[in-house]
Amino acid sequence: MPSTKTVDLAAHPLTAWQGPLGLPDFAHIGDSDFSPVFDAALTAHEAEIDAIAGNKDAPTIENTLAALELGGEALDHVSSIFWCRAGAYTNETIQALERDISPKMSRHFSAISMNEKLFARIDDLYQRREHLGLDAETLRVLEKTWKGFVRSGAKLDAEGKKRLARINEELSSLGTAFGQNVLADERDWALFLDEADLAGLPDFLKSSMAEAAEMRGQKGRYAVTLSRSIYEPFTTFSERRDLREIAFKAFTMRGQNGGASDNTEVVRDMLKLRAEKAELLGYASFAALKLDDTMAKTPKAVHDLLDPVWEKALEKAAADQKELERLAAQAGSNEKFAAWDWRFYQEKLRAEKFAFDEAELKPYLQLDRVIDACFDVATKLFGITFEEKKGIVAWHPDARVFVVKNADGSERALFLADYFARPSKRSGAWMSALKSGYKLGNGSKPVIYNIMNFAKPPAGEPALLSVDEAKTLFHEFGHALHGMLTDVTWPSVAGTSVSRDFVELPSQLYEHWLTVPAVLEKHALHVKTGKPMPKALLDKMLATRTFGAGFATVEFTSSALIDMAYHARPDAPAEPLRFEAETLEKLDMPDTIAMRHRTPHFGHVFSGDGYSAGYYSYMWSEVLDADAFAAFEETGDPFNPALAERLRKNIYAAGGSKDPEELYTAFRGKMPSPEAMMVKRGLV
Ligand SMILES: [Zn+2]
């Protein structure tokens, strides 16, 4: 282990940021710097925590809560650069370090949450909170901090603490096993086909199936695999009903095939441990524990959303099924309509109803103009402007740097964006922060970044986006605005530090402005002719958006309801898969649609804790964004200034400084109903 004495955190480019515009000096950061700097920064943070916990003075907000929040700056700095590199520009050195650093970090932070002297000081402040004369934000941060400690077991006796640690450890290895089992089933299963079996398949699918076969040592053949990107188009396009049935059954049985990779017992054990954990911490159920710090707060609130949606989705799906059965009969099928027929006939119906190719839109969506559109909408809504600074070295030559200014010309934030795919970048699109924005201590200006994976065009040609890609760009930029417009005192409630079922509101809401006619007229200009996108083309594109809503909503909502059914009870079902079947029967689940994720491969819920009792969050956010944009539509002005100001103040600037329900109501005047979301989905 390298000596930590050799690292001067106050001068090292990973921790003391002295590059242009106050960015890290990326040009002078080497891959081998990370490991010794991490060790030094962890040690420094430990010393800070010890000093706070061991302080002889009585606890104050200043010497305890603020000291805790402002501590670990060097660790924050090196971490943020490291995780940026690990996602956007990795290599073997970084990957090896990742495996080393993850467990180190988790040990470090669990030691802090189990630090009894530290908790005693927090608890002392918490007990006196009403008499400390605190402003609302500080009070909320104190309460959240205290709750965080308690939820980590700080109030349990020694026995309880030991049991909780054991449960957490077991849950974490079971979660890893769950994910690896699904992966094993996905890896081990393939259906090899030959040219004669490919009737109906589009070229893009044939080439990915050819590649999948070659990777499995069957060059010249075609493989159906259980990766969603092959399975879904295969069951959508294949004319071969027998093959669709084989693929469907294999896909829905992932994790339930007996043998070493079977997840039945893993799930049973996890549900038992989760129920025990909730009881140990004094909650009525695991769902009650998980929902405690969300916007929904209770299982009942989740059901108040999901139950009416479920009714509508069942009706819509039943009507859709009739139409699909008619198509199947016309096509000469006399088999009973089955789950492996749904996508296939739905695609036929789509082709019949909307003769329309998304590729027609692409020439109108030039990357640089879509970026301009993103900025322009932010200027119109929030008064901020963007100025690109060329020639600044960031983590990779493709990363671009923008200075973000307030209406009065003062600097608000830095925005960095790295748009193109490359082998060293993981797939997907995301937003993150090199530095978050807050006022505590000396304060900090946000440095926010977006990572995309658009195909890089040949030199000199403009990059063109699909509609989905343009939407993704708006989505991630919405998250970025949440980080950049933040206006809070405390770091732990800055920017996107909000609950899981609230964090997608700023991003999903922002997507709506992409298709506002005034935005498209100005920015969606044909790459050759410079003419704006014809309205008829846009209308056709918008009309296809609600197609197939019955199927999609039944697929999603059934998974969300099963997730809640497992976790909202005080105990655990002895046989989870039987419980799944019985619950679906009670719900009148149609046998022609499968859950989007069945229990034995429901990674959101079982491969770790992230979305357990939380799969509903996706729809919850959709309710919020549909209702929030409806507020603008109701005024007839998508940039209504008074509303935009309320949106800035209560949603984009407020972070987690207040309860999300309070924030939303301050913006909208009331809580949302699912109506606007159901209209958006085409369910009513
Ligand atoms: Zn998002």
C-alpha cells in the first residue's frame, strides 16, 4: 500500500481543483493517481469524523451537522472524477480500481452510520430540535440525518445491531446471486436458426442475431437470445408462431429453470429477511420502511395510483385484444390467441394504422440544433444562458464545456457534455455532478455533466438524432437543470438529492418541450434544405405514441402490483411463486399478456434493494410530469412566465429542501391526479 503521507490533498489535481474555470486540471491527472489519493482522502475523512464525534464541546448545528456535511471534500472530489471516468472513459486500470474501491467506500460509510458517539451528538440535537430556533431547511436536514442513522440501526441494542448487519450482508449476497442467476440463464439459452427460419425479420434484427450466433461459436447461423433487444423484436416480427412460443416461454421462465441458477429460494429468503428487517426497525412492513422517505409515503398512496390505472389498462387491453384476434383470424390463424401472438399482431395493426417511418424525421433532428433547443427552452423558462468555452481539457476530447449564466450575467454553474459513443463508455445516458451547488460554508457552484451515446458521424458531417435520442437529450438535460438551478443551503438536499419517486419529475417534464411546435419550428430544420419539419409529419409521429398502451400498461402495472403485494404485508409468503400466481388471478390478469418482469428475474426488486417496493416510481413520476405539463397547456402558453417562475422556485431550485408533496403543491396549487397521465398514455 502506498504511503498516504506522499499525497498532499491540498495540492493534488484530483482534490484541489485548479484547472481553467475552477475545473479539475484534467491534463495533469494520471490513472495511477486515483488509488493513493483515494486512500489519503478516506483517511482524512475518517480523521474529520473522529474529530466531530470526539468534540468535547456540546453539540451545535455548526460543530456537528454542518461539520458532518462539509467534511470529506477531498473524498467527494476524487470520487466524482473517478466515477465520471469509470462510466464515460474507462480502461483496465480504472476497472480494476473500481472493484477495489466499491467495497472500501461501503465499509467507510457504514462505519460512519454505526459510529455511536457521532449518533449521540446528532440525537442530542434532534431531541432539542424544537428549541434550537432552526429555519425550515436546517430542521429538515437534521431530521433526515437523524432518520438516516436510525434506519441504519443506530438505535438498536448491540444484539439488534449485530442482527441487522447480518441481515444486510445476507441480503446483499442474495441480491448478487439473484442477478448472476438471471445472467446465467440468459447466457446459457439460445435458439439457433437458419436462413429458412427468418420469415418476417427486419435486417437490423437479422444482423444482431447473426452476431449473437457467431459469439456463441455458430458462425453463419442466427441466434434468438434472451436479451430484451433481441427477444422483443423477434416476437414482434417473426412469422413463425412455433418459434415465438419457444422464445416467449424461455424468456418468461428466466430464473426458474431448476438447478443452480434457480431463483425460487433466493426470492423466498430475501422476502423473509426483508420482513424481519422491517420488524427490527419498527415498521409494519418492508414497503412501509422503504416508502417512509418517498413522496408516496405509504403503500396505500401507491395503490391509490396503481389500482385505477389497472382497471383502465385491463379495459383497454381487452378491447385491443379483440382487434388483434380479428387480425389473426383474417391472417388465417385458427389457434387460440396467445401471449406469444400479442406483439406480432400488434405490429401488424401498427403498420395498418400508421404507415409511417421514423427515419423520415431524422434529417430534421441535428444534434447541435437539438442542443440549442434544449438551451433555448431553459432560457425562455428560467432566464439562464449558455456560452461554450472551446479548448478546455476535460476527461475526454469529446467533452464540451459551457458556462451557465443568470439573467444578470453572473455565473451560475458549469455544464459539461459528452455526446458520442465510444468503446470506453458504458451504454445509456445519464446526468451526474462533479460538484453540487449549495451555500453552506464557503458555498459551491454546481458543475454538472451529461453523458450520451449518440453515433459519431464521419468528420465534417452533422450528427443526426432519432426522436427517442432527442428525447433522451432533453431528459438528461432536465436532470442537469435540477442540478444547475439548485438554490439551497445544505449539500445533502442539493439538486437531485430528492426521493426516488420525485427525481424523474424534472427530467420527464422537460421532455415535453421537445415537441412544442414553436421549439420545433425554430430548431427542427432539415439538414439539407434548412426547412422546418412539416406539421403533418410531426402529427403522425405524435399519434403513434399512444399506440399499444393497453398492453404496455398491463405489462408494467402487473409487475408494480406484485412488487407491492410482496412487500406491503408484515410477513413473507412461504412460496413466493405460488403467491405471484394467486395474486395475478385475483387481479384478473389476462393470460395473453405476461408481466414485464416476473418474480424469478425481477432485477429491479431482487437484484439489490434499489427499486424494491419502488417499481411504481416510474409511473408515479409520469403522473407528476403529465400533470405538471398540463398546467402549462391549461394556460395556452408553454412558456407561461408566472408558472415557469413557480416551477423554477419549487421544483428545479428546491432540491430536497422541503417535502416533495409540499413542493409540488406550491407549484401546481394541488396534488396531481392520474388523469393527465392516463390521457398521455391513451388509456382514456
Ligand atoms: Zn432520468
